[in-house]
Amino acid sequence: MSDYCREYMRYLGIAKTERRSYAESVRILEKAGFRELSQFKTLKPGDKVYRGYEDRTVMAAVIGKRKISEAGLKVVGGHTDAPRLDLKPKPLYEKGGYVYFDCHIYGGIKKYQWLVLPLALYGTIVRKDGTKVQVAVGDGPDDPVFMISDILPHLGKDQEKKHVTDFFPAEDLDVLAWTTYAKPKKGDEGDAPKGDKPALVEYLKKTYKVDEEDLLSAELEIVPAGMPREVGFDRALIAGYGHDDRVCSFAALQALVDASGEKPDVTASILMCDKEEIGSMGSTGMQSSFFENTVAELIERQEKDARDIMVRRALERSSMLSADVTATADPHFPDVDSTGNSARFHMGPVASKYTGGTSKGGASDCGPEFVAEIRRVMEEGDVKWQMAELGRMEKGGGGTISQYMARFGMKVLDMGTPLLNMHAPWELASKFDCWQTYRAYSAYLRIK
């Protein structure tokens, strides 16, 4: 357990964005002998293959003895994007003598949790000629960090009267990027100080060889600064940014890598996708055609034929563990617990028959037959796990990618690691639960 969690913490510290998660996942896959799908003309049992898309979404598989068109696939599918702040296309502006990054919220956050917190900047800038510049500032030992300021309590009486969602407007979640005043021009000495935006632009040009216009074609993300840490004298918990959902995606990745020396009966596969936190939209989200297209490519290399009906049959004959986190019970907030159906730390991953909100809105609601099958697999694999709901009805809700996979007719059950502080800049996970999540996915991919 300690060895596994140590490796997971290393991964989490690297995978601060979905692009960095993708790059590190591909590195791990290739080290284990997986090759990109385009390198295969034909696929045979035991072949280790992966297919990526736009440096954000990846599917990997160990080809089984039975044809995919006849037996389908076993899939463990999670996502690698996480709530954060994105820089807007025109991110630099001056206000009151300071220069800020103008930011846009990505995913569901509590705005106040991002105030007065050390922040890091990661991302990719693409110049007009297509060349790319990678940006990573805030986690190096000598790096500066960034921050969103807040009013001091001595002067915050009016702020305290506002509703928690209103006291800090989303448009004000902007990050201090440069605070040195520009030197006043001759004759302007009496004017208010001006932020030195030109100096910041010059710094970017000197450091990254980009100009302000290049920021139009950039994907720059503000995330919490700092590496994952152990929590408590017992060191039983891991605090980190992006447990949701890299804790499950990494467990799936490791489970597939560890099973890759075998020839499974049914093709074992994992999916690490993007955009889940904003509805699984876009070309790299689960509502895209990436998954079906990849399955078609696999079938074509097995049978030299991938008619639409073959792909549809394969998908309908497949099964999936939707690898996403859920909430663990917090003793300070008992009013949101579903009595007797809430998750607990140190009891293993949580299987959720349905997600969604009150009245199961947005849920795929797994059939009892597949639940029973997973119960058997967990027992045979000697996995510690639990069954729970997200929380009490009429208190909110949430979803996963399960509904987008279930539409193919495949059997899908949500199963992932329980968390405290979900969607906060720093989330908490149990080491035992992280390890058992990996063991659960291993059992599912390996046991008939």
C-alpha cells in the first residue's frame, strides 16, 4: 500500500493538468511496452496498444483472446481534468496599479476556497507557426507563486453580510501577476500609479519567446501550488489537488500495466478522458466519438473489417467500471449524509448503483445483474469495498461519464475512491482506499 501510494503521489504532483496527466500516462504505458495504435497493422492476443487524442484523452488496451466484435471489452474509464481557473484569451489587464491575469472558472468550485492561496500556472502556448511553449511556474523550489487577494476582516463588514455565492464575484477571481508600478512619464507624476503591463509582456517575450498576441492561442491554467502531502500523525490520508479524478485514472492505468503481461480472455482496456467537469463536451470529452472510433480501429485491425454493426455489437457486449470519485461522510455535515448509505474512509472504493440528483436525474442506474457480477469479482479478488450513495436527496447531486457509456447498451457501474473536500483546491483521500481502488480495477480486468 505504501509503495503504491508513494508512486501515486509522485504522479499526482506531475499531473497538474490534463495535458501533463496525458504525457505522464503515455510515458508509463510506453515504458510497460505499449505502442501507439498506428504502429499496428494487425492485432493479436496479448498486444499492448494505446491511442491518444489531442494530448488530453487516451485509451489503452491489452488485446484479449476473444474478438472484440464478439465479446466486447472490459473498460475502466475515468477522467483527468479537474476544477480550476483558466486564463481568458486576452488575460492581461491593469487595475489600480497592478497587472492581473483575467480568469474564467472551469468546473464546479466554491469561489472563496481559491482566495489567498498559493497558485501555480501551467499550460501550453501555441504560436502562429504551430510551435508550442510549455509553461510551468509555481511548483519549482525557486519559482514564484501567484495569488488572488481578499479584503481584510477589519474592513470586510459589508462583505460578511452578503451570501457566500455573492460576496466575491466570479469576475473578480483574477490573479496577481505583476505589481511593480510603471515609471511615471514626465508631467504625469501626480497621476495614480499605473501597472506595468508592458514590463510583464516584455518578461513573457524574453522568458518564453511569445508576445501578447500569442496568448490568444494558449491553454493556460491556474491550479494550487504545492505537492501532495501526507495528513495526520498516522499519515493515513493524502492531501492533493486533482484527486478527482486522477486517483481513479491512475489506479486504472496501474491496474492495466500490471495485467499487461497476461493474455486476457476479453480485451482489457482503460479510458482516461477530458472535460468531465464541464459536461464531457468537446472533442476530448465522453460525448465525443473518440471511444467509438477507437473501438472501430481496434476491430478493423483484428478482422480487417469494422462495419458499423460490428462496432455497435461490440459496444453492447462490453462492460465498464466508471472510475470516478464520490463523497465520504463528513461528521461536521451530517445533514447531507444518506443515512446508512454514506461512504466512509478506510473501507475501500465505493460502488454507486446510480449517481445524479434527487429522483436519480442524470443517472444511468446500473442493473442488479451487473452489480451482482461485480460483487462476485470483488469477493474473488479479496477486495475491500463498500456500496454507497453520493448524499441525501434534495441536497444536491452529481454525475459521472457512466451515462454516456451506458447509452451504447453496455453494463456500467460507478466505482471509485471516496474523498473529503471534493472539488476544493486540496482534496483528501485515504491511502487504504486508493490502494483498494487499484486492487478493485485489477480484479475486474483480470477475473473472468
